[in-house]
Amino acid sequence: MMGRGGMIDVSHTVEHGMVTYKGLPAPMICHFLTREVSRASYAPGTARADVPSVRAYRSAVGIRTRQVVQALRASAWDEPVAEDDIQRATAV
């Protein structure tokens, strides 16, 4: 990915508890449901993916991510993220 100041390497592996961005909580990576438990929670057939839909979704997310990254000024990458911005971004 090209940033305004050159190349930005985003290919590192993210691990449980690893701080990925100053000011954001570290990710929690774990198994939420086992396969056995998920079978009781989801209808049969929902484990199959509609591949064209998944590709379209990934493409749309990638395009939007590039737009947001390109719109950021270079100094924004070093700024801490405000608590209200985190709450707004994670609101369901």
C-alpha cells in the first residue's frame, strides 16, 4: 500500500494482545464458538459461502479502505485515537 510518504508495510502478523495502533485496544484472537456449539446456533447450510458475494464484499471493503487511507494526512498515523472515535467506530 502506498502512503503519502512512501511504502507502508501492513503485512505483519497480528497476534492476540499485540498493540497494533497506539490508542486502540489490543485485539483478542480466540475461538468464540466450537464447530459443535455453532451447529446448535445456526441453520443448516449457513456454513456454505456464496463465493461471488464474498468476493464482491471484499472488493468493496478494499476500495473503501484505500479511500480512507489515502484521505488521511501523513501525521495522522502517529496520533493517538480518541476514546469517542473508538466508541463511534465500534458501535453496532
